[in-house]
Amino acid sequence: MISSIFRNSCILMLLCIMPLAASNYPTYLPDDSIGFIYETDKIDSLGEHIHFPRNKKIILTENNSEENEIYMFSSECEDAIQNCWDNSVYADNRKTHILNDDFVSVDYDGYCLKYYANRGKYLRILDKTKSCWVSINELKANGLSYKDWKSFIFDIANQKVFYPLNNLKVMESADSTGKILTEISGKNFQIKLTGKSSQSWAEAIVSECDYSKSDYYEPFVIRKIQGWIKIVDDNRNVTIWFSPKG
């Protein structure tokens, strides 16, 4: 039987959604995740929806094993509005909630559960526990799919302006041992991908901006530089992100 510690830690509390800050800098970030889970039939329109298994029992396991199963269940709710953020789940007849930090914003008012590891047949979710796994076959059987960050970033590359999540090197070529053109960090740098890529690398035009001098429509650009950035690091964590509401 699954331990009460695992049972209580595996299903966590969802905090109320907070308004987006005045800045266009992104919120609901990917953090240490390597991808997200979404409703399969909404892949062409991820926005204005909380991608969460409604009215379905989803089996979670400990340490990607078929033993120690627990059910995750949430009642029906259609849109990404305030009352839908009661992402209640039931385990052993006990009502709990999913933690806000386990969601990522992938489109305008579109929120998906992150996953933090992939071991072939299982994905690890609900990061605070370090031990909650869901079967990929279980997801598919319930109309859910998953996507890694590299694939997703390349899919939307020509649609978005990105920002560095941490310190990021802009290289002369798609080579970690090559010449460093500059290092960037923070919301003052905007990244536009050109469409050229090589494995986890993407060519980009980076603009350093002074928002205190910007008008409503366009940022004031101090300088631009073109080079190559690694969009996912060696741990498969994404290095750039965008503002879904920007």
C-alpha cells in the first residue's frame, strides 16, 4: 500500500492565479522541467484553456513502477478563468490541489502541467515530490500528449520574441567551444530566432533594449548582435522563454 507520506506529497496545493505584471517578461515559467503535458485535440490551439485531466482517473505511481498506484481526479471545468483554478484532485477520497508551480503558460491563458523527467514509458510530474510518475500509455488513453521543450521552441520559433531565462552565451557558431560574442541575461534582452538550427542550437538576433526610452509599440534598441544560442541545455532544460500575453 502506498505510504501516507507519498500520498500526501504526490498531490499538492494549487495557489490562486496572480495577475500578470505590467512588464511583458514571462511568468509561469518552465523552470527545471523538460516539457509539458497537453490535451491532444488542442495542439493547434493551446490558449485559453487549462490542460488538465477533467472527469478522468489518472493513475500515478511511485518511482515509475506499476506498484503503489494512486488515482488523480479532477472535476470538469472548461476555460482558464478564476473558478477553474480549483484544480481539485482526489486520492483515497481525500480532496487536495495541484501546486501552481507545476503549471507552465504555453499560450495566451493556456496552462499545462510540466514534466521533469522521461524514462521511456513514464514521465515524472509534480516536482516537489521527486517521486510521482505517470505512464505515457495512461496519458494517451485519456486524450493527453506530451512535448519536449526543444520541439516546442522550434515549432513556435517564427511566432515569438524570446527572453533569456538565465545567463546565456551568444556564440559565433553552433559550438560550445567556439568564440563567445556576448553574454546576456534578464528582460532587457529580446531574442528573435532566424529559423536556422543545428541540434539544440538556434541562430538568433539578440536586441539589447532600454525600456525607459521605448514607446508603446517598439522597444528602444541599444544594440543588436547575431549569433547562435543553445535553446536547451545539457539537462534538457529550456534556456529561453516568451511572454504568452505579450
